[in-house]
Amino acid sequence: MVSFIFNFVHVAFRIYYFLLLANIILSWFPMRRGNVITDFIYEMTEPFLRIFRRILPPSPRFPLDFSPVLAIFALYIMEVLVFRLLVMLF
């Protein structure tokens, strides 16, 4: 049972990492809305990325969006904290 919980949490974080990576790659290409897959990726990642866009908004002078970098870093920190909490509980 314990290994199932650890594996489930690990897989959940990995899936979200891949969704963030897919969002980053898709942002390089002009795509129209309405595609089921791109809409799903956008809807799953945009609320999390929006937090970091408020912290570090892209400026007109330097239009690169660093919010995915901050999001991946924050997700990694959350993953470490969740696994430490699970180790303490089990």
C-alpha cells in the first residue's frame, strides 16, 4: 500500500512535468485554439503558470516568459516536500 502511494504521487508529478514541458514547446508554435489536446494542456498548466506570471511578468523590452522555469522549480520543491511528508507519515 505504501509503495502504491509513493508511485502514484511520483507518476502524478511526472505527468505534470510533461504537461508543463508540452506547454513550453507548444508556445513556440502558432497554434489556433480548439484542438482538444492543446486545450487540455493549456487548461491543466495555465492556472499554475499564471501564479508565476504575476510574480515575473514578461516585459516589452525583454519578452521572454520565465514563468515555466519558476513553475518547474516550484513543482520540484513541492515534490520534495510531499515525499518527505510521506516518508514521515509512513
